[in-house]
Amino acid sequence: MPDPVLLVLDAAPSPRLGRLTGRADVRHADASSLAGLLPAADVLLVWDLASDAVRAAWPGPGARPRWVHTASVGVDRVLCPELVASDTVLTNARGVFERPVAEYVAGLVLAFAKDLPRAPELRSRPRHREPQQVAGTRAVVVGAGPVGREITRLLHGLGVSVALVGRTARRTIHGAADLDRLVARADWVVAAVPLTESTHGMFDSRFFGLLQPSARFISVGREACVVRAGLVEALNRRWFAGAAIDVDEGERPVAESPLRNVPGLLLTPHPSGATVGWRDRLSEQFVALYEQWERGEPLPNVVDKESGHVPSSDLSPNTGPSPRSGPPVSGSTAKPG
């Protein structure tokens, strides 16, 4: 029996898949070749995190893989109506980036509190300063997924009182109806939501108008969740004290960005979770998942394609069907498992 075909939508450096030698027929694609190679694939690994090629190629003719894994937490670059409607199982890289992103947020909270972004200019004009104490401050973390929960744990360790806000109220988590009331009293507001129809443009002028003058806003989610014009207006008008956002890799360098001179705005290179060894961790995670798929076991990290994220464990089980079994993929000729 031939080895399953594992198609990789590649980006340099390629994933480390040596452990699958002799167990998978590994083939590589780029945006131009993906559509032609998809019908032969049993599994698709989306390694190019900046590519929209899957959305463009998926609606074409022929069979489609039973399992797609994206080496990112967000799945907005992968999902299209045809993939959502199919029986293909979609998994993501949940579990790899949570701690690095939480450390990034904690670092920014400390940096803002101790006025570190202004340290270079103060070297030439030393003067007495009284930085803020972090312990005893209040934070609101918007997004109750694993990233938001890890941020909450780390901020608690700094002595910060944290309100975690999700779509649905449940034990220790506030619902969306509480958001306006909570952010109006917060010292730190952290945006950690996935990009979905309901979160697109969520953080806008109306939202920023709720923040108190001393508050800081930190975004670790997708760029499209934040209305940049609203953020710039709010900072220019000094509605609140400061903000930090990631700059996508496709944008111009930070030094050339039109956002560079916005008062109180700190730009950092995207992504915040890309710490040393992150590609190796993503490779290891995928190989472990492949071995589960190979054994016909249900996969973890299965994305609810309708909502665009992995359901929280306190709302529904975080496991899904085995992509090696089940009926053909809707709207196409499915490859046998």
C-alpha cells in the first residue's frame, strides 16, 4: 500500500519531517502549484503562515485532503466556504504560542509601567520620574481562549487583578455583555481574540472611547480586529495613555511606518509568539499529530470551521473525528482514508 501523500504548502525554512521518512510521501507546493497538487493529497500542512493560497485553490475540481493542519493559531487565511462545508478536518497550532505571547504581554505591561519606551529620550534630559507599580493594577483580557488564559495566569503572577472576557459567561469568565463596564475601569486592556466575523473591527473608536485616560491597550490578535484609524485618532486626542500593536511582516519597516510618530503607540515586529525555536516546536507538534492520524485516532486542536476557532474545553470537548474515516468530503471526490 503506498504511503499517504503529505502535501506541504511550503515556506523557508521548511518543516522538519524526518521522523516521517518511509511513512509519508512528502510533496511540496507553493501558491502557483497548490491547486494542481491538492487532488492527490491525503493531508495538507499549511506551513506558509502568510499565504492565502488555500482559500484560492480549495474550490477547484478534484478530491481534497481529509485533514488540513495550519501551523498557526488563526485559521482566517485558510477558511473558505467550500472548506467550511466539507468534511475535511481542520486543526491548528494551539499549544505552541500561548506562553511566548503571554510573556510578550507581561513585558509590555512592565515596560509601560516603568516608562521604558521613553528611556532613550530621557538619557539626554534626565529628570525625576515616578513609575507605576504593576501589582494592584487591573487588567481586562478580551478573548478566553488558551492565549487569553495564559496571559491571565502570567499577569496574576505580577499581582494584577484580571477580568477575562469571552463570548459566553461561565465560571471565572465574564461574558461579552460585561466588556464595556470592565474596560472603563481597567489599567490594561489586552486584545487576544481570533479573527472572525464578530471580531473584525471590534476595537474601534467607540471602544477606545470607553478607556480611562491612564489605560494602555495591547493587541496580540489579528490586525483586522483593530480599526487602526480609530486607534490613531484616540491616541492623537489623548483619550488613553498608550498602546502596543504588532506590525505584520508584509508591512513596511517600523522605522518607515506612518504609525511611528503617533503619541503613545509602541510598534513591535510580528509575530509576538515567534520565539527562538518556534519552527522546531511547530514541526514537532505536526509530526505528533500525524502519528495520531496514522493510527486512526481522533485529533486534538480541531477547529470549529463555522466559528473559526477551537472550542474551549469548558464549552465542548477539544477533540474531533478521525480524518481517516467518515463519508466523502462534501462537494468533491474524497480521497480514501
